[in-house]
Amino acid sequence: MKLNQVIAVLQTLKANATKVKTAIYQLIQKTPIFQGISRTFTPVAEDGYVYSPERQTLQMKAEDLLSQYEQACAELFNLCATQDWANTQAKADIVIYSS
């Protein structure tokens, strides 16, 4: 990949990584999606009333969100490293002319 191609793609990848980061940040603010619960009740001899079981399934794991962010940033980081490496490889001879 040539340096001009890297520069052209870099802005798009930065925008995509920012969108993913923002979406994940907004999901993290919704704490109930990370909470799961399963309760069963046994009757007490005194009243004998049986409560119905409670169940709330886990909707999302923080590990999944981190892997999504990792995937979004991996290509961006690789491309930035490619650009930095290409910039260090650029060399030219300096010629000074005096009149």
C-alpha cells in the first residue's frame, strides 16, 4: 500500500473507530443490560405462600464490547503504524547552493 493510499483510508478508519467507541460508551451507561439474575423461592412453613421465580437474562457482556472495540481499532492502529514507518523511511539528499 502506498503512503497516499494510507492517508486516504486513515480518516475513514478514524471515523469508524470513533463511532464504535461512542456506541460502546452509550451502551456502558445502561447498567441493567449487564445485570442478570435468577431467583427461586422456597415456601416458608409459616405462611406457605410460593412466590414465582424471577429471571432476568444477561443482555450483554463487557468482554464482548471490548472485543468489538479491539476489532475496530486494530486496523486503525496497523494503518497508523504503517504511516509512521513510511514517514521514517522517507529520505532525501540536501543540496545547498550558494550564490
